[in-house]
Amino acid sequence: MPRIERKLIGIFGRINAGKSTCMNLLTRQETSLVDPQPGTTADIKSALMEIHAVGPVELLDTAGLDEVSPLGQKKRRKTLAALTEVDLAVLVVDPVQTLLLGDPAVEDAIVTIAHHHDRRLCVVLNRRADGAEHLRASGATWSEARRFALSVLPDRAGTPVLELDLADRERSGELAAFLASAVGPAADATPLLPMVHRHGAVVLHIPLDEESPSGRLLRPQEMAMEALLRAGVPVGLYRVDLSLARCSNPAVVERQRRNFVGFLASFERCGGVQLVLTDSQAIDLMNAWVPGEISLTTFSIMMVNQTACGDMSVFIDGTRALDTLRAGDRVLIAEACNHDRIAEDIGTVQLPRKLAAAVPGLEFDHAFGREFPESAELRRYRLAIHCGGCMIRPQKLAARVARLREAGIPVTNYGLALSWYEGKATLGRVLAPWPSVRRGAE
Ligand SMILES: Nc1nc2c(ncn2[C@@H]2O[C@H](COP(=O)(O)OP(=O)(O)OP(=O)(O)O)[C@@H](O)[C@H]2O)c(=O)[nH]1
Ligand SMILES: [Mg+2]
């Protein structure tokens, strides 16, 4: 299954400003519940759609930021986390509502946070048909209300603003075109394996173990296969039985090794093997078994390189923090997917065991799925180790990295950490095939 790069567009604003009405106008259906009851949208509602001039898009309808209650606080936290991830933040304002309340604090907060996190922003002024009545009663004019609402924009001239009645279904196309111009052109997708060429095969080492789901391969494995086939590169698949390859009988181990090396040699007649891509947990064996003239890297590094848009430098810098860990330091292990953890799970068993062997006395915490600590909590950690992030949007991983950076916490990745454990030479070897690393070394 190829990963579709979707632009992420989030709709933000005050309770009852018309955020869900905006979502429904775009999708031309009742995607989100709309109701006069304040606080109707309790959790983030997501919809996938194509916007002709943009391509695939994920829309997020969020809860109003101004609900004052313990539940409102929870909604607020989720909405603000989404605001740090989006490619475009759409601030929906009902100028009459804002003017009558007399304080544009909610709009100001959204503009400030979007600006701080370097998110694109646009404003939709909801010119409701019933607004005129409220204005008349207050003695103000539409242009006063408009000016008051827009006073929160630091640079009014540069921020795209659209004024429309969100209940007017005829204007869906106009709203879509406005968002398309505000979100900007799509960036070229980062290639998954930029180093491969058409001469020589790529061997994928996939050690199906107890953790592997039956009936399908893991997403990075499928993605690599598809990318290689599309590029016309011959692909070989191999499974080393890790329990036999790591058993105490040297004859059994040697047999496993010979079989694998024989498989690599079988490609000689069609140009040999240019690269072995392995599951990170087998990097020890692969480093020992793959001949030095063949490049070697891991699925997890492949994923993080793509998710980080080809610039892994922040994760590579993070590996240096591994050298400075001391007893008593806390390490955060973050894994973006949800799966039940059995046997030799990498995040909960293998990584902590290896790190504890290298630096006794380390403390570990885990963050699974969508959970990720707030900035203040992150300061407790000396290092974060993140998975390849194949199950989350690149935008979410980027927001997490930005949050760690702000908290001053280095971050590395599963594949890099497991390779570091094998020694500097192994780490250097798995990084060497990547163009950005090669460029940095020049
Ligand atoms: N006539 C008219 N009514 C609107 C318009 N926009 C919103 N409304 C009404 O205002 C109420 C709130 O709209 P929603 O779209 O649910 O507002 P929201 O910002 O999603 O509200 P919360 O989810 O509660 O934060 C609903 O009764 C809508 O029908 C509009 O442009 N014109
Ligand atoms: Mg809503």
C-alpha cells in the first residue's frame, strides 16, 4: 500500500463560529454534526477528500477552543496539538459573535500558535444571514465587526481572507478554491529509497517472528517492495529464522549464515545485490553476514528518512546523545502504532534490554499510538527514541520532533538506536547509503 501524501487542513475557531458548517460545505455532505448547542464537536472529526487543485487532503474539524469546563480543557489540548501539525490552519470567525463578545482572545490564540509553529493560516469570515439582525440590535456595522475580528492578524495584508455565508451551499467550490490557493502547491514526494539504481537487486530481509501479523507484511516492507518494483529494480525476499541464527550451536548458526550468503550470491548472474534492507532487530546478524561491498540499511531508517522529507539530521544528531547517557537518566520510547505487545517486542523489550545492557540504571517510559507527552513533561527525558512513524502522518512526526526540539530533548529512531548498540561502524554503515548523509559528510 503506497503512502499517500495528504495535505492536512484543520478548521479552528470559537465555539459556534461555524467550523463544522465549514467542513460540511467543503465535503458537500453532513460530515460533521452541526447544531446551535455550544460545544457540539467534542473530538476531532476527520474527513478525506480530493480538492481538485491540491490533490488528496485530510480535513480536520476541531472543537471550539473556548469551552470552560474540565472536558473543554481536554478538547482544547487535542485541538491545539492538531494546530501544530496542519499544513493549513483555517480560522473560522463569526465576526458578529466576536464583536458582541468584545474580546478576540480565541482568534488571537489560534493566530499566535499557528505563527509560532510556522503553520500557514487563512481566515474564513462567516457572514451569517442572521448576523445582520444581531448587528442592528447592537448598533454596530458589518465592517466594524470585520475590522474587530481581523485585528488579531499580525500581518493583515499577507493572510488570505474569504468572506462568505457558510450556510450557502452554492459557494462550496469557491471555498475549496480559496483553501487550495492558501495551502500552496504540493511538495514533491520524498523518494523512499533514493539511492537505488537499476543495476543489481535489492534484498529485503524480513524475519517474520511472533510479532509479525499473519496474512500480511508490515507497511514499510510492502512500501519498499512497491517502490522497487515501480523503479524496475529486481527484488529478493529472504527470511532468516532468528531463533536458529542466534542459537548456541555454532553449526546451526553457520548453516543459517551460509544459506543467506548463498541467496545473495545467487543474484550474481543478474548484476549482484546493491542493497540489503533489513528489519532493525536483525541488524547484528546482517552487519556480520552481508559482505562489505553491499550496502546495508534498515526499514526503520528508510521510513524515518521519508517521513522527515529526506533530512534525518535531527535523528542522527540524537544518536550522539546515546553516548552520553548515564545511570538514572530517563529515556522516552515512542511508538506511533497500536498493536498488542507480545514476545520480543522491539519497543518494550528489545530496545530497553539493549540500552540497559549498554548503560545500566536507565529508566524507560513509553508513549504509544497517539499519546505523546506535553512539552513540560518532555523535559524529564535525556533522550527520545521514536519508531519509523509509518502509521502516522509525516506532519505528526514533524510536530513531535518540533516539540522535543523546543524542550531541548534529542531524538533518535529505533533503527538508528539498534545500530548504535552494535557499534559506531554499524551505525556508519546503515547511514552511508543515504544521500543526505553522504552530502553532509562531504
Ligand atoms: N444561517 C447560518 N447559520 C449558521 C452558519 N454557520 C453556522 N450556523 C449555525 O450556527 C450553529 C453552529 O454551527 P456549527 O457549524 O455547529 O458551529 P461550530 O463552530 O462547529 O460549533 P462547535 O462544534 O459547537 O464548536 C448551527 O446551528 C449552524 O446551523 C451560517 O453561515 N449561516
Ligand atoms: Mg462543530
